[in-house]
Amino acid sequence: MNKSALQIERSKYQPKIPASINGATKLVEGKATESVADQADIKKLFPNTYGMPIVTFENGAGNATAKEFNVGIILSGGQAPGGHNVVSGIFDGIKKINANNKLYGFLGGPSGLVDHKYIELTSDIIDEYRNTGGFDIIGSGRTKLEEVEQFDKGIEICNKLGIKAVIIIGGDDSNTNACVLAEYYLQKKTGIQVIGCPKTIDGDLKNEMIETSFGFDTATKVYSEVIGNIERDANSAKKYWHFIKLMGRSASHVTLEAALQTQPNVTLIGEEVEAKNQTLDDVVTYIAQAVANRAAKGLNFGTVLVPEGLIEFIPAIKKLIAELNDMLAANQAEFDTVAADEKINYVVSKLSKENAELFKSLPTTVSTQLALERDPHGNVQVSLIETEQLLAEMVAKKLAAWKKEGKFVGKFATQHHFFGYEGRCAAPSNFDADYCYSLGRVAALLIASGKTGYMSSVRNTTKPAAEWLAGGIPITAMMNMEKRNGKMKPVIQKALVKLDGGPFKYFASKRDEWAIETAYVYPGPIQYFGPAEVADQPTKTLILEH
């Protein structure tokens, strides 16, 4: 691997870990758990892994086995900074337990397990990737582990390689698959354990035991640096309104965190739009008013942050999307035979009158994306909808109308941005380097303690790393039932922005001031070396939550 000067220096960084797992460790079991909702349904689907206790690791006489065992790992879903440190943490963890233990990486995501594509990860390979961004050590993929045939293929390769446990490093869907796999392997008495690690830059995989998903800290710092640069450019040129779309399909955590770090003029939070039952026109009017208010002060520039999933939070459009998802799931075979230029008309003919009218009122680019672009679950790919451009165009039309009425006296010129891939493979911040390495070490201990169907957990993360609390939470405890592809399925419940939570309440107390003033903050790049006040700070979200 070719390395920059930063990478060479960064490879020397030794991640900090909780003191409780730094020496002899004992596992302490807590109270039994139940799923966050739909308890009867989840228990019926997961009779072997439901109701298990929360566990924590404490200093003490070790009760983890030192027997020799091999581990297989899977990187699943989109990339997130720190994945390589999870892998190195697992490697160091299992080697500490028994030097003969081996780590295998399944190539290209879950399909590597099914297709028996793998490599042994040796110290030479691991050392090349410590503290680096990306998932390129073994690659990732989006194959869903949902079929018995896939599970059985996994048993074959695990038996061949002497793998005692599989660790799936992924988001909510990937960890749901991990739980399904753990249940099946327990039911079949295969002796193969399955452990999950919480990954997603979107920040929507969290709860009492999972305070943050890894990668969120780094990605939001990367986005905030670039937003700060844009704000400084806006404040220098003083002639553009910048509409910036940010990652976050199902929740607005990334957008909220970036707003807390950079103090833009307008920030849209999808969860608030839904709670207030706002229409698309309500959202457009809100932005236009902020533009008009600043123009009245001679300020014809500004910044607007938009979560990529905003469209889905607008109640009327959310209903439309829900009907679209169900309709297409029920009529997919027939829909596939319809000529390309007739697909939109076909969709309109199958919708209720109310949703058909709304669908026809949308710009053609948006209606086409709603109808034709689907993800592997059969849902709308909202990241492809250019929401930032749609809003800018609609605000421009409203301001033009206001100008004729004498309500707007300024100028309105726009620039559009989407910050997504820029943050997914960044070199991890100190926080993520430490947090991810700790998650890997904890996953190794969960395996040695004989646990399966658990997610690695590191808490108390606003304190110094030595004071972090290490343990595991049963994945079933995070589950509820949701409709996917027209059928009810068990999935990990997504954590949305809490409108009564500390981060949002702080933001709401400041946004009126930020809307009219130029109160920009320019965070600058992630600092790897320097005073702890700069280099080792967790996200504003974590600080305000705790």
C-alpha cells in the first residue's frame, strides 16, 4: 500500500481502550431483556436468542476461555470510518486470548460467506490498515443473509476453516441479519456464534447501550469542515445561497450534528417536519422567509442544510411513498413488463386519487425517481432525489412571486452540493479510532465468553476512553416489526432525532439567531494530534445527550 506522510504517522497511533478490558476480565450478566416493541412476534421468531441478559466486562479473574478458536469477519453495507480499527481490535483481541487463534475475512461482504471467498488476515496485513479509513482490507457488500441455503453455505465454510464465530460489522439491516443467523445456528446446534458491531455514519443505530454508531463522529466532522469552508466562501463572496444535502435517509442526525458544529442559516430536520405535519410548500415558505429576512438586512447569501431523507418525512409524500412501495411490491412482475415511457402512467393508474394527484404535481425528475429507482428492499432511493436542487428551485419561484408583490427586495442566486461519499471512508478521528478498536476487542471477549446474538457495546463515551464501559446487548432487544417489500419483518428499530432531546432543543434555541445573523463557525479539518480540547472531542450530539 502506498502511504502518505500522514498515514505513516497515523499507523503509529495506539488506540485507547476501556481500562476494564485492558487486563484480566470477567463477564457480569445483568437483567434479562425484551424487544423494544412487538414482543410476542419477536419472541416467536427468535425463541433461542430472545430475552438474554445485558452483559458487561469488569476487571477480575478471567472467565473467558483460552481455548484455540478461529473467527470470520464480514464488512456489510456502506463504508464508515473506523472499520479497519474494528478488524484490528478483533485480531489483537483473539490473539491475546490465544496466540494460535486465526482471523479470516470474507471478501466482498456477506456474499463472501455464501460463496466461500476469504483470506486469512495475518499481522502483516492488519498492520497495513491500522487507523486508516475505508473497508478495502476485505471489501464490503449488500447481500442480505435471509435464506436457509445461505446459512447452510456459511456452516460449510466455517466447519472447513474451524471458525467458531462470525462477526458481522454493519448497520441495522446487517445486524438484523446477524441475529437471524445466530438464531438459526443455535437452533441447528452448529456451535457457531454470531456477534454484531454497530456501524453507520447515519447515526440511527443507537439506544441506551449503543450510544453511537461508529463512523458518525468522523463523517460529521468531515462534513462540518467542508460546510465551514462553504460558509466562509459565502461570507466572502456574499452572493450565493448554498443548498447542502447531507447523508441520512431515515434520520436527520448527521444534519443536526453538522448544524451544531457550523451554525448555518437554515437547517431542516426531517423528524420535525413530520411532527408538525408540514407540506412541501410549508418547508419552501420557511426557507424563503429566511432568505427575505436576510435580504432586508442587505445579506443576499446564506447556507441551508437538508437531510437526504427529507422528502420521506413530509407526511403527504410519506403516505405516497408507502402506497408506492406496497403497490410496486404487489405488482412488480406486471410493472416490469410495462414500456419505459408508460411506467409513470401505470403508476398513476394504480394509486388512490389523493396520492395520484400529489404524484402528478411533483416535478418530473422527482416523480420518476419515486417510481423507478428502488433499493434492495424495494424502497425509494431517496439519496438519488436531488432535494437540495428541488428546494432551491421552489424557493426561487416563491421569491419571484413575492418580488412582484413587493415582499422581497433582494437577490437570490444558488449553488447546490451533496456531501455523502466524502465522509464515508475518511481516516478515523481519534474518537472513532479508539471507539472502533474497543468495539473489536469487546467482540473478541464476547466470543471467548460463549455469547451469540449479541452486539458489541462501548458506553460512557463522553468520558476519557479508560472510563468507557464495555459489554454486549442482545440484538433482539433492539428489534421491532416493520413492513418491507409488502411484508412484516423483524428489524432493528431505527433511532430518530428526538425533538425533546438535548441536541435538538439546543439547536432550536439558537436557530432563529443563526437564521438572521451570520453566525458561522468554521471547524477546520479533523485534528489527529494536538490539545485534547481539539483532537479528542466527541460529537456535539453525544455531549448534549449526556
